[in-house]
Amino acid sequence: MKLLQEILFPVIAVLAALVVGGIVVLIIGDNPIQTYKLMFGSAFSWPDGIGYTLFNATPLIFTGLAVAVAFRCGLLNIGAEGQLYIGAFAAAWVGLKFGAPDAANTLISQFVHLPGVVLLPLCCIAAIVAGAIWGGIPGVLKAKFGSHEVINTIMLNFIAVALVSYFTQYYYKIPGDPIMQTAPISTSAHIARLGKFIPGLPERIPLNLSFILAILACVFVYLLLWKTRWGYEIRATGQNPSAAEYGGISIRKQIILAMAISGALAGMVGINEVLGYRYRYYDGFSANYGFVGIAVALLGQ
């Protein structure tokens, strides 16, 4: 019965949203049936519709999971937006600094270069670790000083965006480039697009292997929260901190851990953006993924 309710309520919410949207479309003089037919037809057509739908869903999976982990610990992570920017820039920085020499791109290190089999995982790790650090900061402030994570994560969003914009503008942008973006990363740090493996899916569609990584992240979060001692302690802290502490669980440790994991998941958006799509850090790339992730986590309960 509980499982049925968990499935039924989000479905009712989506149907209600469609009804309200249809009424709005009708008020402005258009046909809601034709509008939804066009919307769903475009989203689920093959190959472009499905390809771009899954590509656009990839960052929302990461940020939805990020917010969900914090929720389970009784925390509200409003900082996934800043964490994903930091993660994306970290991935691009490693791809530049440790990429193979490229005469056409002088910003790629000419001294330290790694083969792709090492560079690609290192870029992914950089995005994850950078996001975890940025998410862990408000976790430490909350655990040690009682500072509210909502305020801290909101402020850190502004700091993250400003910080990576500064480094992009003054250190890693190709001179004369009118676009706020870094130089391209080394080609050995590129993630393959799924069109390379799936028949009928053109490689021009940016859906890449990070989508598979996002699905694996869903499995990881499920196993972490429901099949491990750490997950149990995180959930216990979120449900009743006093009872959890009475049972010997370190509340401070769980807060820091949950926020760090949350930030790491948000930072993984950079893998999709930098390594699988633009092959560089592009300032302002996020379509509010960090904030939409809150709605994704709530809708998915």
C-alpha cells in the first residue's frame, strides 16, 4: 500500500500539472491537445527526441540524487548549482593541465601529460572530489558551528560561479575569444558518445557515456542508503537526530558525510558537460540544474 502511494502521488502531481498547463494553453487561444502532442512527440521521437531527452535528463539525475542524499539526512542542499560549476571547472582544468601536448592549444600543458587511460578517470575524479569539497564546506559549518546549510549553500553558489568565471577569464580562456569559456581540453579526455555504439543514433547527438554513469549513480545511491551501515546512519540522523545520537551515531559526522556525497554527485554533472559535450568549461552552461534537481528529488520522493 505504501509503495502504491509513493508511485501514485507523483503521477497525480504530473497529471495535475498537465491539466493546469492545458488550461493555460487554452486561455491564450491555442489547442492544448496539439500542444501536448507536439511536446511529447518531439521528446520521444527517434533518434533526436529520445537522444536529446536522455542527454538533458543526465544532469538532472545527478542533481536529483545529490539533493535526495542530503534530504535523507534532514538537510536541504541548495548548493548543487555551485557544486556542479566547481566540478565542471575542475574536470576542465585537469583536462588542460595534464593533457597531451597540442601545438594548436598552448594552454594545454607542454610538460606534464598523461595517456587517455589515466587522464579520463583523473578528470572524472577531479569533478567528483571538487564537488565533494564544495558540498562538504557547508556540512562542516553546520556540524561544527550550527550554521544553517541553506544560507551557506546559497552563498557558496555565488562564490563558486564568480570564482570559476574569474579563472576562466584571466587564466584559461584563449586570448581574443569573445565567449567566456576555457580552451578545449585534450582529446584524450573526451568521453565517447553513445551514437558510437547504438545503431541509428547519430554521433552528432551529445548523449554520451555519462548517462550510463548517471544510471550507475542511481544504483550506488540506493545501495548506499538502504544496504549499508553508513546509509542507515544517514537516514537515522534525518528521521530523528536525538534518537540517532542516543543510539551512538555521530550526528556531526553524518552531516558532513551526507553533504560531501551530495556535492560529489552534483559535481558529476561536469563529466557530462565538459568531457562528453563541450570538451571545455563553458561559463553559464547550467540551465539551473542544481535548482531543478530539488524538484526532481521531491517528485521522485
